[in-house]
Amino acid sequence: MTERRTRCEDHGGYGGAIASRARLLVGLSAPWSGLLALALVAGCLSVLPAEAADTPHPRDKPAEDAVDNPPALPEPAPAEKPAGKPAEKPRDKPLPLGSAAPTPEPAPEAEATKPEAASSCLGDLRARGAKVVARPDAVTQARCGVEEPVELSSMGAVLFDPAPILACDTARKVADFVSGTLSELASKHYGTGISTIRVAGAYECRGRNRQPGARLSEHAFGRALDMRGVTLADGGNFSVLPRADKDMTVDARFQRAVRKAACGPFTTVLGPGSDAYHDDHMHFDTKPRRSPYCR
Ligand SMILES: [Zn+2]
């Protein structure tokens, strides 16, 4: 059987070859040997199933491949992914927008610029010749609040007496006005500069016009400065007083000119004639408004 199996494997069971082999082994005549050959071939073929049983291994491999295919099935899933990917891609696109996450970064930068802007306010003032210091300690009452409170002692050669506590941005506007427009008007009307701004008030946690129950004044936010008058470089004095429109004295003309020029740089300008509370000083503030309020 071993030999026969070997024949079958080596020669594929050719009938003619097996018949001739049978004749040699058994010594039968041709007719009988033919029948024997058929029987051998049949036996050989019957052995094949056993071999086929061995071959199934290669078939098992395909089965394993099929097992491997299942992972290949996930591949069709990847085929689904392309469909899913487009959906994810739009999500990825927002990610590139996320890469615009540098956008959120600008926000942190904006936040960073706030403290920088705050310090730049002081820096600006000092660069322009102001003597100014931060005074966060000057604002302690909870109902009032001042954005970056500072104490402005002087602007160039002009002193503030007493030094007002103001929000830094308002202090900058005051400093600009004093060193610019106000000094120019003093020079034009008096032929000299200003040595001192006589201050009647600045930051103060109170209601408007000091009235009980009144809404908070701009003074409560450090956005207002009350000017009683100015001392000129030549020693002269100008004081804010009620003056008739017909009054053509230099003090009257200077007072009208200052009030007019201040309207714009400051959003609120009040003085003598506005009401009973402003006969002895001019009130300048930087209250946020759509248009200045001056009267
Ligand atoms: Zn005031």
C-alpha cells in the first residue's frame, strides 16, 4: 500500500503505468491485468480522499485567511471610513480653524495686552513728561471703582495741587489737555504759561453733586477732575467764577475759551451757569458717551 500510495502521489495514478506494473507483479494476462489496473486505480483514488483530508490544511489556511479576512472585513469598514472620514474631515476642518486656535491665542494676547495697556498708560504719561504713580491703595470702597488709579503730580512744568487720584486713562487725557490746549490758551490770553492747576476734586466715592441717593458721580470712577483755577507762570491767578457772556475781560474770555476747547477731549464739561453746583469750578470728565455733554 505504501508503494501504491507513493505511485499515486508520484504519478498521479496513470492507468496504463499501473496496469503494466500489475502484470509484472501478478503475472496476469492482458485482459485480467486491465481489470486489476482499474481496481488499483480505484484503490489509489480511494486513498486520495485521505490525502485530500491532508490537503484540507491548505484549505484551513484559506479558512484562517478568512479569519484573517475578518480583519480584512474591517478594511471594508475602512471603506466605510472614507464615508466617515469626509464627515470627520469637516470636523477636521474646524480643527484647522482650531489651528486658528492661534485665534484663542490672540485672546490670551488681548488679555496680556490689558496689563500691558495698563502699564503702557503709565509709560505714556511718563514719556510725555508726567510725574505719576500707581495708587491702587487709594480706592477702597466697594461701590466705587477706578480703572488703574494713579496719582498725577505734574505734567511737564505744570503742577497739580493737590495731586488728583484719577483713572489712568483719564489722567492721560487731563495731562494732554493741560500740556496742550490749556497751555496754549494761557499763552494766547496771558502771554505766559501755567505753573499750577488748582484742583477742587478728583476721585471721590460719592453720588452726583453730593446728593444722597443720587447715582454715582463720575468722580466715583476716577473719571472726573474739578478745576478751581490756574496759577500762571508769571505768578498771576485765574479763578473759575460766574461771568457774563458780555464780559470781555481776559479772564472771562479765557474761561469761555477753556470750556469750549475742553468739550471733545472731555465728554462732559460743566462750569458756572451749568447749575448751582459748578459756580466755582469747571468739571471735566471722560464718561463714555456717544457725544459730549457740555453746558
Ligand atoms: Zn466734578
